Amino acid sequence: KEKDIFESIYNKLDNFEKQKADKIVDINSKYLCCVSSLLKKFAIKKYLGKNIEIKFIYNEFGKPYLINNDCYFNVSHSGKYVVCAVSDTEIGCDVEKIKEEDLNIAKRFFTSLEYQNIVNSNNPTNYFYKYWTLKESFVKNVGKGLSIPLNSFEITFDKNILINQNIVSDNFYFKEFLLDKNYQFALSTRRIIETINTISVNVDELIKT
């Protein structure tokens, strides 16, 4: 049955999405990649409130955009979650399963201030994932992939989440929260985030779309 479900999902992908999935060796990662592709189409239709034909164009770094529509979206997956964020402004999101990490990763890839804030916090593992998802959400918002080093900009926690960066002239706004106790989520947009509406769907619903 699992093979049938995978084939049903795979057959609904466009050629670019199939090529992306074909490059992935790990079966679970391949499956999540395919589900991500279906979820973004489902989420776009829900957001726009109509059943439109969805066609994408891709920038030079592979970030997809909806043709002839000012609807922006971003997908992420980790562990049991696949998420898609949709907005009328450029958006980036990231979800990560929280597990014990070697904090030398933060020392190597984050700024020195971010690293110090993590190791001096009351829960270094959780703070590591707050920073990680926030930084990933920014990088994915900008849409230039790994060409943006994670230590080339800095996230700080004040009354609001702030960013110090010289990569893009726009202002950026962030939200972060736990999806459950084991999964950290972060979102970045270029407009103040007033409300976040969430919808949960299962794979069978995605296949039917």
C-alpha cells in the first residue's frame, strides 16, 4: 500500500518536481519531498480560495514562484511534519525536529554572539533550534539558497525578533513557535505578521487535489 501511495503522489508532480525527487536516494526523504510538492499546491488553492491551474517558474537557485499571481509560498519538512506557508508577501519557513546537537555546529556556522546566547541560555538545545529555524526561514525567504552563509547575518531576541543583515534592503519580520514539544517552527515575511491561520491535512486529502 505504501508503494501505491507513493506512486499516486509521484504521478501528480510536474517534471521539475519529479527530477528533484529522483535525485534523492533516501526513501523517506524522497517521500517527504513529493508530499511537499503536493502540499504547496493544496495550500495555494486554499489560500486563494479557488481551484486554479497552478504553474511554477523557478529562479536560478531553484526557488519556485507562482506564474501570474502575487501569492508567495515556502515549504519545509522534518521528521513527521511537512509544512507550507503561504502569504501575499515573500515568505520563508523552516521546521526542525528537536534532538541533542553538538553545539560546535552553532560555533562554526552562526555568529559569535548567537553562539554565546545559545550556550549561556537555560536550554541550549532549544535555543539552537530557535536560531537555526529563524536563520533558515530568512535564507529561504531571500531565495538564494546556500549562497548566503548563516554567519553573514545575525538574529537577536528583544521584544521582537530582530535581524541585522546587509543582504536585502527590505525589512523582515519573524515568528517562531513549537508545533509540538519536539518540533520547532519559524516563519519570516517582509511585512508584519498579524495573524497566522493553520490547517492540518493528511496525505489522502492531498492526493485528491
